[in-house]
Amino acid sequence: MAWEFKMAVIGYARVSTTDQDAGYQAQLRDLTAYGCEDIYQEKVSAVGDRPQLKAALRFVRKGDVLVVTKLDRLVRSTVHLMNILDELKEKGVELKVLDSSGIDTATPNGRAFISILGVIAELERNIMLERQREGIAAAKAVGKYKGKPPLADSIKAQIRADIGAGMTKKATAEKHGLSERVIYKVMAEQNEGAN
């Protein structure tokens, strides 16, 4: 007897920071109203590691639909969008974006439209980052922005000891409550100092 799989409607919700709770709740509400059976959700930056997005992409199967409320909740650039679309197409999964007139990637028009939206989303993000850089520069000019304090030498020594003892960079980052990027930077500083 052959197994028959029912099409699943899978949602993905994301906000960049924990203080965006209203937008987060709105996404969950809209995804539930659309009929998402499972909703993968996370509060992380679009440029950081997104384990729940990876899990959702691993989970979806042929015939399923991945649903997001807005394109910028899913992707951070046009390249990222095209990679996800290729992965979904290869698996036979459709993508629905709720705020964009019900984009359907099964049609040529839908795929073209979502590509255009990806370009617009990337432009919006670049404009936001440019404004952020301008704001930081203005705050620095009047002495109101100091940036993150440097990592203490004692913490750097602990990180190097952990890595030297065979701990992975990911495990070390989790242990110290830091990003993996910081761990790589600390190790790069050590390598530069050794040269």
C-alpha cells in the first residue's frame, strides 16, 4: 500500500529584534488565518543564522506551500531570494507571500513579480542601512555614540583556550553568549599577532 502525503501549508515568521512584538504577533495571526498548520518562527536578524528558516526549508516536501506575510521576512537580498526559490522549485514547493497580491511561484508571472519584489526589498534594506550609518556618524560627531565596548582580554583568553581545547567555534560562541563572527575575529587577532 502506497503512502499518500497530504499537502502541508507551512508558515515562516521572523522579526529582527525582540522589541518588535506587535509585528511578530501580526505575522503569526495572518499565517494562522491563512491556514498554516505549522509556523516556524524566530527573532533574529535577516543577516544572521536563521535555524528556523533552515528547518522549514528542510521540512517542506513536494506539493507543500511555504507562506510568509512579507518578502523581507524571508529574504535579505535578491541573491538569497533566488537561492530559496531554486531550492523550493527543486523540491516542488510553492511560495506564497500574503501582502503581495497572493504571489504564486508556480506561474511565470508570479516568479517574475517576486523577483522584482526581491530587488525592491534589497533596495529598501540598503537605504535603511545607509540611514543607520548616517545616524551613527552624526551621533559619533557629537560624542553620543560610542559603539560596542571592546571584548575584555580575559574573555579573549578564555575563547582561545576553549578553541585550543577542541571546542567548536559555535559551541564557544554559545558558551560566552557571543556570535560566531566575534569568535572568528578573536582567533584572527591571535593569528595576526603570531605573524
